[in-house]
Amino acid sequence: MARDLNERDLQVLFKLVPELEALQKKGIDIEYMNILPPVANHHYRSVEEFEQRLKTLPDGDMRYLADLVLEGIEGTGCLAPEFAEAFFVLAGKRLGEEVADRLRETYEEGGSCGG
């Protein structure tokens, strides 16, 4: 599921990790191929921090991330189960349990880590 992040992807990424936007403005390229795995794996030390940052996203951005996952565009295979579950629970609260269940199914069906 490796891809080049588009402008909308970068906007969501920068909301989750604002310091990355400052780096990009200094000319440092952001070479992530997904949004959620690098945020969870490289920018937060705990599930609680990850969850708190996800809570700051507007519903439209949560929907965008969920849709990307469900369409097979955003990879979640590199998310540790506890980080994935934090995303699913929050998506369920904001977008509905049906969405959360579909996200869990997608995660459980696989998708390798490494794109």
C-alpha cells in the first residue's frame, strides 16, 4: 500500500504531527508512504498520546483516514494492535460502529508491513 502522500494526506499528517510541517517548510522532504503507521510508530511513545492526537482531528479527517483504509490505500499492517484498536475505537465513536467493525476486518485480513 505504499504511495506518495498527496496534499490532503499531508494536511492530515501535519495535524497529527505539527512539527513535521515545520521541517517541510525548512526544505526537508517527508517521505512517508502512509499516515497512521509512521505517526504511531515514530512520533508517539504511547497509545494514549496517539489517541489524544487522533481526537484532535475533525470528523472529516477521521472519515478521510477511515475511507483510505477501507479502500486499501492507507496501510495499517504496520500498526501495533493496541494502536490499531485505538484508531478503531475512536472511529467507532465518531463515525459509527459499522465503520469500526469494517476497519477491524480490514486490519485482521492482513496487509503486510512494508508496503
